[in-house]
Amino acid sequence: MNGTPRGLHRRKVLSPAKEIAFTALTCAMLIGVQYALYALPGVECVTVLLACTAYVFGARFGFFTGLCFALLRCIVFGFYIQVVILYCIYFPLFGLVFGLAGRLKGTKKLPLSFKVSLNAVCAALCVAALCIAGTGALKIAPVYEGMVYTLLYIAGVFFGIAALTFDCIWIFCRGGEHADRAMKLIFVTSAAALCTICFTLLDDALAPLILGLSERGALAYFYASFAAMLPQTVCTIVTVALLFVPITQTLDKILR
Amino acid sequence: MKTFLIACAMCTAAACPLLFCACGGLKINPDLVENDFGGAPTSYVYTMDGEDFEEGDTFYDYLLSLRADGELQFETTAGQYGPYITSVGGLEEKYESAASGYSWMIYTDLEEYGGVIYSDASYGTWEHDGKLLNSASYGVSAMPLAEGYTYALVYSRWSY
């Protein structure tokens, strides 16, 4: 019993000095990227950068980098209590999740529990998104309806295709290195999309508490948040799917 | 087991900020302007008459028609969720610090329309002629016009 779940591998670890240095460097990069791309909504570079570094350098690195980023970014963007609390909860947990997911790196194939979880989550998100879009259940201002429902369909279709592609690779392309990489990429992209959705839902839960909103005000906040959540989720899917492999490969070379 | 305990400890540490919520009681209430800004008006109030607008028009459409008629001057920038008003009648928004400043905010008594909640008193209120208006939950281009309802642009101080 070495503390590592069965089917997952321990990675090559950084020395404490290197870990601290890399944490500081990654924090600076995250803040720089967020500042530089502040005016470009939808380019989810912070998400992909933190996901990649945590995936390569580990859960502890991901947790503390997420926490440092959440606190230090306030120097540039201001200390808004609502944002500080939201970021201090979300980003450390995001780093932790991708750090733990990084243990898949050394494995030849994904553990069965991961495959089942991915199918369940993707199927649930696909059904939820398509049902909401199909029934028009969101009480949002008409000016946002077109954009929100279109993106709901896109997100629903993505999660459906992701699950189907994943299952096809799982069933028909066993053992291939490329198949294994593709499955891991689908897993990571879906996890990042799910985390982005959780970010907005967490904000929906925290903001009414912090701002002292009434039940009705909280409901309005929840519905209005879909106009922000869906573009972010779709952009996360695109950004992570495109950038995750090249960035992790580059970071792997640094680690070696 | 050790990894599991570390993960639990990390989750607990990350959840600690929730305590701030429990004991916070923080409330963001815009302190409305009472200063004299060189005589520039700090509020513009409009109550809708059926002749003022067409079905489907938004508050932004109405403001554009006022600007076209020369009755109101305002400037906007393109925000993520549509046009964002930066100045009205020459009075521009301004930041005092990262956590406080003055902005043009929309207040209305249109609370719900077509099943959509457009304002709520818990977002903040502003009183005008004995009528209590709520801070809007949407931007100017998403606020529908409805007959008999009042819409106001108010130069408001905000702070965190």
C-alpha cells in the first residue's frame, strides 16, 4: 500500500525548491495571461494553463498555485470580496483535480472507474443541456435567448459526441497509443468543461450570500449567469482541446 | 490513505473562505450621489407611455431615439453583454479606486415581465417622487419597455 490508487502511477516529483520556484513562475504567468487577455472574453488561457501545469507537476503544486493565483491576482484586479472568496475556493480545487488527473499520465490505459464516470457525467450534461434548450426553460431576457440556447445545443452536442467518441475508442481501438492519448484528452477536456460549469454554479451559490440577495434576486442572478457560463464553457472546450497536448508535452520536457 | 487525508485537508482549507460568507453580512448598496457635479444632472427618469415605443423595444432603443431627437447625450462602449453606458449629459463614470467609484446605473419598477425577473429590491433601490425603483438585473439593451413603468439612469456611487 503506497497511497496511490490502483491503476494510477506516481509521477516524477519536483524538489521543494523547484516546486516553489515553479509555483511562483506559474502564478506570474497566470496573472500575466489573465491581464493580457482581459479584453478578450472567451479565451480561457488561465484554465488551460493551470490545468496543464497541475497535470504535469502534481496535485500539491496545482492546489497551491491555484490558491496563490487567487490571492495575488487581487493586487492587479482589486480586492472584491465576492471574487476573492470564489477564486480561493475554485482555483485550488481546480488545481487539485487536475493534479490528481495527472496521475493518468504514466498509465497505459484509463482505469475503468474513470471511463464509467466520464460516460455518466457526459451523458448527464448532454441530456441536461439539450432538455433545457429544447424546452426553453430558462427565464432570461429575450435579447440573450438566441445566444444562450444556441450555445446550450452546442454544449449538449459536444458532451454527447465526446461520450460516443470515447466509447468507440474504448471498444474498437484497444491498446493503441494514439487511442489512449485521445481518450485522455477527451477526459481532460470534459473535466475542464465540467469545472467551468461548476465555477458559475459556485458563484450562483456564493454571490447571493455575500451580496445579501433575496430569493428572487438570487433566482434572477442564476438565470442571468447562463449568459456568462455558456460562452465560457464552449471556449474552455475549444481551448483545452487545442492547447492541452502541446503545453503538457512542453512542460514534460521541462520536468525531465 | 495518506493521499486521501491530504486531499481532504486541502478541500477543507479551500472551503474555509465560506466562513466569511457565514459571518460576513457584507452588502453592496450604492450610495447615491448627493454631490454637485458642476450642475450636471445625476439622474434621468422616464415613465413609459404607449406612444413612446414599439413592441419589443428595449430601454436602449428608447435612449437612442432620445439621442437622435437631440434630447439626451450619452456615450457607450461595447461590453461583453451589449452596450455599456459610460457617460450621460457629459458626466462620465469614474473610479476612485479598484473597489469604489461612480457609474451610471439603471433603476426601474419593472420587476417581472414575461416570466423574466428584471429587477429586485435586494440589488439596491432608489427613490424618486415617492416611488421606489429597484436596481436592474440586466443591462440597458436587455431591459424591455412596458407601458406605465418607470426607468431611470442614475449616477451612483458603488463600493465593495
